[in-house]
Amino acid sequence: MPDFLSDADIAANGIEVAEIQGNILAGFNKDHEALVFVRFGDIGEAKAWLGHLANRVATSAEVIAFNRLFKAVQGRRNDRDDTDTVQATWINVAVTNSGLVALGEADDGMDPSFIAGMANRAPDLGDDGEAAPGGWVVGRAPDEVHAVLIIASDRRDDLHRAIAHELQRLAGHGVSVVFVQEGHTRSDDPGHEHFGYKDGISQPGLRGVHQPNPADPEQGDLGSDLLELGEFVLGYQTQPGVAVAPPPTDGYPAPAPPTEGAPSTSGPGWTKNGSYYVFRRLRQDVPSFQEGITAAAAAIGVSDDAMGAIVVGRYKSGAPLEVTGRVATDPFAPTGDDINQFEYKASDADGHVVPHASHIRKTYPRDADTPGGGEDDTQRHRLLRRGIPYGQSYRHGSPIDGPNGRDAAFPLDRGLLFQCYGRSIVDQFEFVTRLWVNNPAFTNAVDGVDGVLSSGAMDVPVGHSVTLQRFVTATGGEYFFSPSVTGLRHLAGINA
């Protein structure tokens, strides 16, 4: 993640970091997290609970300051394993549309998919069969959950103390707990998701928040373009052309005309400095993924390492296929620059190195030509991702139904707690999911679907095609809005 500008520079850019919840701009970046999904009882008590939270949620100002201190301490000690000196536990909160309605708030002008709820959007997300909302553990219906608490900590025991404390507060206000989901980084493979691939790479930089890179002032970290803050937080300038973004239709929408990016807005005025928050509980079938990669590798005559990189777009170490080319074994040594400093258009427009249906190319096609017009349009659909794994790692030979076994069932299953923030659910998360990930004709008619998130054929140039089953299944999810501190006070009925 790029370094942050100074507090004075951020303030001079008009960015109200003391209003914006901390997981949005800075990311909590904790090893331990819990999501506590709740439903309101007495509305007066629910508002009182939100009012108390307005004084306790971690702001971006606080999390940025912590991250600076953490980096300074680690840099002086020169010991990446010394993480005990600077620690924190953070809390954020977000509300569903049904939560807003229960509080007596109007949703006029808010994102239409937020209003509908994720369960009602299931057909457009590919959530059918065993992934249908009726079988989810949370979010089965749009009115099931009113809000979610996001609690994150550096230590597991600190997290559990914080959960117990918050549960007491909830009970005291008559707010009922619908579901609690913990997530933890993998102790056996930190920074990697359960399929084994380095995660969290290629986040967008934020203009006016992150330091420009001296080698390229349009980027933060090399390879991470600086985008306008209004793409992710309401009330700030957006990328050119997205002031009134067209919703997706059955076909790929025409790109919005280039304009100066007006400030992003969505609904009532209290939504300023807020952001839409998407949660999906994604179960990962690790042994089947490994077996599918091995079978596909044999079918086209490459190694398992190379086949995995073809499907994902990176080797497990994070080394990008576009930089390394197809090599038999994981290079294991991506540098800070090389891990993300690459494009597609000039060197790999035909997808002969990184297929168009590879996971990282499907979810972020960079400067490649697209039906929407290429990179300018692509940057309008980016996401700030904040995911964390859940469950214990798969270990070959473990008891089949145990926590490390291949058939570990809920609540012992494993996967990813996908979370992201943006100015629009329709034009960002759903756009990427429906028109990129699950669209076999993006960017060419024969490309196929995302080899990780979807099920079906995937074109592997030159002259090959592999068919992969669904390895990732939604088992829960919902759409939320993460208000500003002032927004929380408004929802609580507290006058500013």
C-alpha cells in the first residue's frame, strides 16, 4: 500500500479523514477480525446504540496515524516479526437498507442494488444452485440483517474480548445478534488465501491521500494508479466521465462521455463521507481446486505451478505471469516493483501470456481494450478490497470431515470473507461480477469465464481450452452503507 501524505497535505486537499470510517481509506490490516450481524429491536434503543458507536468507531484519521507509527516502529527495529509493540483494536459499522427503513430513513436516490439487497440480486451475481441465498448462513433475505459491526485486532484474545464487550452493549440496547463470523489470517501461510495465492495485491491508490511515486506521479506504489477519492467515498471528485454512470444492461453499456469528474453523490446529504460496503462469505473448495489445476495442467502439457498461474494470473508467491512468462516453477521472488508494475495492451493484447479469462485480468483488465473503451472506463469500476480468510487450512491426509479435512462442513468450512468499498454497488461490484467475471464474451467471444470464481470453459491461448468447475461458492452476503461519523449521529437522531 502506498505511503500516506502528511496530515496537513490531506487536510489541504479537503479530505475529512476524521469523518470517514477507518477501514475505508486505510484498511484495518489486522490478523483477526469478526463481523457481527445484528437486527434492531426497539428503534429508540437502536438509535442510542448508534449514537454511542458514533463516538467509538475508528476513523481514517486514527487508522492512518496508527499505520504510520506501526511502520516507523518496525522500520527502526528492522524486525518484521516484532508486532507486539504497537497494537490496536478497531470497530466500524455499516447498515443495510432494511436497517435504514427501520430507523425511519428515506432511501431516495441511493444505490438501487443496495435498496434491493444482495439476496434479490442473486440471479445477476451467479448465485444459483448450492449458492442460492436460501441456503446461506447469513443474508438469506433482504430484511434479515439491519447492521454489521466490523471488529479487528492484532491479537486473537483481544478480538474475543472486544466481541464480548460489544455483545454486552448490544444486549443492553435490545439489538439482537443474527450471526457472528470470525476471520483470521492463515498462520501457516500469512498473506495468502486458502488456494495458496498471495492476496490483496493491486489495490488502487487514492489521489490526495497517498504519496505519489517519484518514478511516476500518477501512481502510488508502482503499478497502482492514483484514482480520485470520489470513486470510493461520497462527496469527492470522481474519475472523468462517471458523474452519472449508466447502470449495466443486458449488454455492455456505452461508456460515459469524458467529463470532469463531478463529486460522487448517492441519496440524502447525510451520506457524504460514507461508502457502500459489500460483504460475501465465499466458501473455497481447496482440494477440488488443486485437483482441477492438476487435471488442466496434464491436458495442455504444463506444470501445476504454471497452470495455476494461467488460471489466476499470478504464481502463488504473487509473481505476475505477465512479468515472468510461463515458467515451470513458481519464481518465489517478486520484488516490490515487479509484483504489480505491468500492463497488457502493448505486450499481451491477445492474451497469449495471461489469458483474458485469468482471474486477475478478468477482475482488473488494466490498460487492455474492453467493450467499455479501455483503461479510462476500467478505472471507473475499481474496488477497495478488505478481505480476510476464515476457517482452518486444508491439509492433505487430515480426517475428511475435520477442520483441516476436505469435507469440513459449516461452521468448520474455509474460505474468504470478501469485503469491498465503493461509491456504487451497481457500477462497481456488480459491474465487475456480471460483465467481467461471469461474462464469457469479455473481452472476446471465446474468452470464457473467470477460472477461479465461475464455472465453465476458459480459453488458454494458443489453441487450448480447459473447463473448470465452481471452486468458490457464496454462502452468505449482504449490501451495506458505511456512514460517516456525522452520518451515524444523524441516524441516531443526534443534532450536529
